[in-house]
Amino acid sequence: MIDQQIKAAVRDIADFPKPGIIFKDITTILKDPKLCEGIVDAFVEQLQGTRIDAIAGVESRGFLFGLTLATKLGVPFIPVRKAGKLPYTIRQKKYDLEYGTATIEMHTDAFEPGSHILLHDDLLATGGTVNAASELIKEMGGVIAGFSFVVGLGFLNGKERIAPISNKIVVLAEY
């Protein structure tokens, strides 16, 4: 049910950010508070029984539902940001993209070693960014509790890439 509601709300944008790409625009979901609430409730239901000490949301769309989910679960929210965006002492991870490299960062005091961290983003494509974020969390002493995504592009095999990290992968609407 929630997957159909999400798919009905998501807008396809052709040739963005480059020709040949069909971008899944989730900003249309944000117009519907009831759907947003339903998305958070669906995450809570599917994550039941999973130890989660904090939720790390990947910039920037991972902040949208990541913070709301963390609040609903009563756990801290950790922003995973692009390089140069965090003001305090940071730890960073550089990773490869299909068109170059990128760097993500977290504050060094984001969580205590041994904490179980759920990684959240709006969309799972190839899994490159959350893979890098999970490496960063593990280097800082964290344990990956699982992954959550509003939308997944199954044809890009992101689940297969991140499954060795955690078998707890929640994707609410798969394309």
C-alpha cells in the first residue's frame, strides 16, 4: 500500500541531472503530510526489533525522513554531510562516483563507539554513498544496524552492494 502511494506521488524528471537519466523527484511527497507520516510509520514498522542507537542521514534528502524517523524512535540524528559543511572536528571518507570522486564527513563526536547506527537516505541507486558512509561509521567504531530508503532503483543493484554490510535493508518503493 505505502509503495503504491509513494509511486503515485514521485515525479519523474527526464534528462536530469544529465541526458539519459530519469530522476525520481521525491519533493512531491513533501506536499502530503499524511503520506509523510505514513512513510515514517512504515519505517518504524519494518524496523521493529532492530537495535538502533542513532540514525545517520545522508545529505541532503536523507535528512528529510531521517530526522523525523529518529525523533519518532527517540534516538539521535547524525548528519552525514558533503565535505566542508560541518563546523566541528570531522572524520571524512572519499569515495568513487561514476563521474569522479566525492567526500562525506561526520563529526567525530557523532556517536559513541559500539553504537548501532541505521543509515538512511531518500533513494538507493548503486549504493556508493551509503557504502562509503557505512565504512566511515565502522572506522569510527560504530555498528551498522541497517539501511532505510524511501525509494530504490533495483535495476542498479544497490541492495546487492550493501547486503554484505547488513541484511537489514528497508526500501519502501522499489522501481
